[in-house]
Amino acid sequence: MTDVLIVGAGPTGLVLACDLARRGAAVRVVDRSPAPPRTSRAKGPNPRSLEILDDLGVAEEVLAAGSDPLPMLKYRDRRPVAEADPWADSAPSPDARYGRGWLIAQWRLEGILRDRLAGYGVRVEPGREVVGLAQGRDGGDGGHVDVTYADGPAGRARYVVGCDGAHSSVRKLLGITFEGTTAEDQVMVCGDVDLADGALDRTRWHQWFDEDGAVMLCPIPGTRTGWWFQAGPERDGRGRPLAPTADGFRRLLAHHTALPGRALTRAELLSTYRVNVRMADRFRAGRVLLAGDAAHVHAIAGGLGMNTGIQDAFNLGWKLGLVLAGHADAELLDTYEEERLPVAARTLDLTSERLRATLEAIRRPGGGLDAAITPDTTGLGVGYRWSSLAAGGPAPGAEQPGPRAGDRAPDAPCADAATGERTRLHRVFAGPRTTVLGFGPGSAAVLRETADAYGGDADVRVCRVYAAHEDHAGAEPGAVVDDAGHAAAAYGTGASGDTGAGTVVVVRPDHHVGVLAPADDARSVREYLRRLHGTGRSAERSPGMVDAVR
Ligand SMILES: Cc1cc2nc3c(=O)[nH]c(=O)nc-3n(C[C@H](O)[C@H](O)[C@H](O)COP(=O)(O)OP(=O)(O)OC[C@H]3O[C@@H](n4cnc5c(N)ncnc54)[C@H](O)[C@@H]3O)c2cc1C
């Protein structure tokens, strides 16, 4: 039987599928579209999504296929009046390798993820529209969900995840409401267009904002003459927005910019975008879960739609993986909604606030889309301190540097203790597993206990982080040397190596801190790992899943 049926092969479904497939789960991905969708949408991953793509092994390809985000050139009355690079100060830092996002068309990123998935032997099944779902109710859970398609034989899966976008059939079939608003007056027309060679400087994102409208043109990386076109729509005599057409785009170009309309040689993937701010009140019903736009939609200001979906998928993948493997109880899946629903709510607020700031900024000459970008839009600050999976660590408000349980686990450059080769903590975390970091000699015992319990289990790895002055001759396999002190600084464990005390950090497979505790607190580590991975080698693991319908 299929372990997980993923409905929808957008970025959310593809990231989830890659994460599950690499864990060996039997995954199917179906999409109602007969061919890979190629819509004019997101402009690329933010820094946190890049970390996730790195973990999935596709970051290099994404970087090669895209470009650095571009400075914005802003015009008024057809003349350039200001330039801004909202990413100018966003350099990589020791604790975050990606200081800024990356410019790449959503369809191109999806292509890279589809190829990655194919590498695991999983191919998206096109032209398969889910029209029915049936799962047991009131304790009558048969351990599966029956799925009906518009065409072809029905299917069965242990879990179904609706990654089927804003108009999600899965959400509707579950009867989950999608509360919020659609702003009929905030409308934009979009498309991928070609401009005559040399018509515009391709090192800038051009933005014309006038009293009566706007046109934005951003070069599409990997193309010679392709541009993302976004504009306020033309309107009819009664002020109603007109549908986008190539000729309409040419008129908008001629009206707002110094380019002649004929400079636009081709336009495709035309669509009208309305600001929708809505979210589901539940992300799970029994064996069916929702992720990405199916669970939440919001203004595109700040570029967080696709990114939030990618980050949903990365939160859910490892939890489904551990439940399917029989290591964790199905209650672990409850923590998906517990963690991601508040993040979605916050994202709705943040993007609405960024949209207001942008609309305000563009009323003045020189204002532009840079008003939408803040440190919040990097995604690096998203954490789950409130989660029942955030255990131990200093009391809230306690004065101590470093992350709290629930926070994103910082990266840090360091050296492999055995080979001296450069590596990073995020490279240590990469792959579908939990990592136990030990700082200071005092962490040796808890690392040994963990290795003894889970040593044969590829799901849990231990990593001793040696301070530069510690003797690491004969270090355990996988140990690293914090030669520049970045790891100690990032985790607030500065004194561990000096005093012989130590700190132990359990890092979840999605790079969030689960436990941060003194190294002699082996019990916290033991209990945490038991919740996620059972009791290790000695565990009497159930052959199948212990599961229950909520
Ligand atoms: C103009 C525009 C600009 C944007 N810019 C950005 C940006 O800069 N940054 C950003 O992060 N986000 C941006 N977004 C938002 C981003 O495109 C979406 O958030 C993202 O596509 C959501 O991904 P998803 O995988 O959740 O859903 P989708 O990409 O919508 O994929 C859903 C898939 O499900 C399939 N499907 C639907 N129903 C069924 C069914 N019943 N059975 C089977 N398959 C089904 C569909 O065919 C589709 O392929 C933008 C959006 C627009 C419109």
C-alpha cells in the first residue's frame, strides 16, 4: 500500500515527496494538471528555504539555475528616480550560510525537484485529479484512506497530504473551512514575457509606479529575453479590471514606461492575481493533512507563499517518516499543526503588514517593492518555542546567549575532526535524521549512551563538537572541531570546553533545536529521543504503526 499519497505537485508537494522518498517511504504524487504546471508565480527561495533545498541535495543546482536577487530601479513619470538593493546588507554569516534569497522561476525550481524525485524512482502522475476521500471515523480507522480520482481506478494510502493549492479539493472534501478575505480591489495582472533584446538593463528589477498604475519587470534568470511582467490591470469604463492580454501588456508598457509597446515580443502564462488572505482552521483530519497554499494563502508582498509551503513540507516530512517507520506514535503528527498553524497565522499578518507598507511607499516617488522586504522575510527567525517538542533549555526570558528549544538550530563553519576538511553544522545535520551535538568533555557520557542506544539506527547521529584547544586526537567518527569558535558562540556554550562541564543539543531532522540542556541532563535527551525514535536498539518496536484517528 502507498504510505503517503501527495495530492499536488507544486513546490510544497515536491519537497514533501523528496523528503519522504529519501527515507524510503512508498510515496505517490498525483496532480490533476496533464503536464507540469508552468505558471508565472514565485521568484525564488528565501534563505531558510535554501537551507532546506541544501538538505535535500538540490541547492547547488538551484543556485546554478538562478541568480542573486537584483537591485530595484524605481521610476516616476517614466524617469528613474531611485535605486534600492534591499539585500545589500544581507551577507552570509557563520550561523546562516544564505544571507539572501535566490532568484529562480518557480517552474524551474519545480523542475529541479521533480528530477530529484525521479532519482528516487518516484514520478509525478499527471492528469490525476482527486475527487473523493474516505477514512474511518469515530475510532473506525482502518489504517488507511481510500482515494477516488476523476478518472481511473481508486487508490488507498496510509496517509494523504493535500498540497493542492489555494482551491484545495482535499481541504473541501474534509469540510475544513478557509476563513479570511479576498480583496477584489487589489488586483494585479501577471505573465512571463519576452522583451526585444537589449530593450532594458537585465541587471535590475524595474518598477514604474505612477498615480494611475504600475508596471514591474524583472528578468527571468536562465533566459536571454524573458521577464516577469506584473502590473496594475487596465480597467473598463466602470473601473472593472480587464483580463490580461499581450496587447493589454503592450499598452501598459507604453503608458507607464519609456519603452514602446512593440518592445514586448511575446507574452504567455497570463493571469490575474487577487490578494487572498485565508487560512484553514485545522491542518489535519485523521490521516489527511494539509500543507502549503491548501492550508494558507496571503499577499505576495515579502515573497512568502511558496516559501511557507516548502517550510510546511519540511516540518511534516520527518514526522510522517518516523510515524510510518513505527518509531514514533501517531501523536507526533499533531505537532505539525501545533507548530505550523501559528506560523501560518503570523505569515498572514506579516504579509498583510508588508503589503500595506508597500502600498504606502509607492505613493511617493522613489517608493518600491523594497518596502516589502524585512529580516522577517528571510524565514531564518521562524521557530516553535511554544511547541510540545521544545524541551528543556533556559527559562523563557533567562539571560543566556544562543537558541532556545524550538528555535532554528544555527549553522557554524567548523572542521571535520578526522580529516581536517572544512564542513558546517548544517552539513552534519543534513539528511533525514536527528543529531545530538555534544559540547565540552562533560558531554561524552550522554553521547556514548546515545550512540550505544541508537548507533545502528541511521535516524540518530551523535556529533562531538571539540573546542579548538581541546585534544581531539582519536576523536569519535563524525566529530567536528569548532576551530574558530563559531559553534560555541552560536549555541551559547562558550564556557563548556573550558570548564569540563558541557552542553548537549538535540537537533531535529528539520534543523530545529529539540533539547538544549547541561550535558549531565542525560534524562532529557533520553526522553526526547524516545518520543521520536523509540528506545533504540533495545526497543521492542511494533512491526507496524501504532496509530489513532483524532
Ligand atoms: C503572481 C504570483 C507571484 C508570487 N510570488 C511569490 C514569491 O515571490 N515568493 C513566494 O514564496 N511565493 C510567491 N507566490 C505564491 C506561490 O506561487 C504559491 O504560494 C505556491 O505556488 C504554493 O505552492 P503549493 O505547492 O502549496 O501549491 P500550488 O503551487 O498551487 O500547487 C498545487 C498543485 O495541486 C494540483 N491540484 C489541485 N487540485 C488537485 C486535485 N484535486 N487533484 C490533484 N491535483 C490537484 C494543481 O494542479 C497544482 O499543480 C506567488 C504567487 C503568484 C500568483
